[in-house]
Amino acid sequence: MSIKMSLSYQKIWLKLKRSPVMDVTKFLIVVAVLIWVMARGTQQLGYNWQWYQVPKYIFQFQDGEFSFGPLLFGLSMTFRITAWGLVLSMTIGLVTALLRLSNSFFARIVARGYLELIRNTPLLVQIFFLYFVLAPIFGFSRFFAGVLALSLFEGAYASEIFRAGIVSIHKGQWEASHSLGLNIFDTYRCIILPQAIRRILPPLTSQAISLIKDSALVSTIAIYDLTMEGRAVIAETFLTFEIWFTVAFMYLIITITLSITVNALENRFRIQT
């Protein structure tokens, strides 16, 4: 009898562990612990929380009309930087991967030199170099300089992800495409890349999230993204913790949304296969 009861308890426990309720409970416990730690820390510092002042820096209602606050303006700039950065970095990454896999010795040397130069120098130095050295020479804006620096930096890492995905495709796929008379361009477009993309979506998502977080560094060249707007608000109001926590939460929302979208896309690919 006791054995049956213990087995039934184990089944109930396994169901609870797998249920969403348990995940929500764990999340709420972690949030409660973090709030307690923050409350204790600020109590020791004697910090006076003023969360009621934060909403007006996010959005405002004036004469019944909705308007962006400085943080939402900064968030829109971050979206612009991220969108352009994702397109350029993925393009640069794919082109670099194809150059490294080509039969041309010169193309492989160029791609290797680019990778070693970008991966072994800090992103902040690259942003300063593009903005203070190359931008005056070629006459491009600070926005373009920031996006280009981010794209070159993230593209170097994305290229290795693309290359690993392409190399992982079985040799028989190449042989089958050659037997069908496909040239190298059509082989990549129709056979290799569609299969490789399904395998490299998770690491590419991590790289995209890294780009979103690294975009905060463009604030160093006075681009008013989310981080720069947060700094401006803090300088004006001295709401240090409230504003930085709000900015961090906004970045968290962006990255979580991106992760959920890519997971849905990955599941769709899995169902189709």
C-alpha cells in the first residue's frame, strides 16, 4: 500500500514539475528574492525610490494625445540601429563564410584577415576609429559609423556560424546538386543554405541578441539610442536606479521577443521536416 502511495506521489510530482504552473512559481520566487535583495541594499544606502516619476519619461498624454517620452525615442533609435545592424551583419557574415570556403586563395586570405582584425580588437575601439578617423574622410554620419562598426564586429562572429552550418551539410548533398547540373550559386541557394539555416538558427539568435546589447556602445559617439537617452534623463533627474532598471527591462523585452519569435520559426521548420 505504501509503495503504491509513494508511486502516486511521484507521478503527481512529475506532473507538477512539467506543468507551466511550476515554471511560473519558480519565476515569481526568483523575482521576490531579487526584490528583497534590492530593498535591503537600498535600505542600507538610504536611497529614496521614486518610481512614480518614471512613466513620464517613457510616454506622455498631453491634451488627450499620446506622445513618446525620451526613453521611447531612444528605443526607436535602438530599433533602427538593430534592424540595419542585423541585415548588414548577416550579409557580411554570409559573404565572409563563402569567401573562406571558396577555392580562391586571395579570397580566403582577405576573409581571414578581416576575421582576425575584427575579433582581436575591442568593439569600442572600432567605433571610435570609424567615427573619428574614417567618418571625416568619407563624410558619413555618426549613425552610419555606429551601424557599420556593429555590423563588422557581429558579422565576423556570424561568419563562423554560417561556415559551420555549411560545412555540416553532408557531402552527398553537394554530389547530388552537381549531378543535377546546378552551378555553385544555385547549389548554395536551393540546396545548401536552406538546410544550413535550420541548423544555425539558435546560434544566430544568440548573435542577434548580442548585437542588440552591444548597440548600447554607440551612445559613446552621441547617438541618442536607449542608453544615451537614459543617461540624459539620469543627469537631469538623478533617478539613477529607476532609470537604469527601466532601460534594462526594455532591452530584456526586446531580446525575449526576438528569442520567442525565432523559437516559433524553428518549431515551424521542425514540423515541415
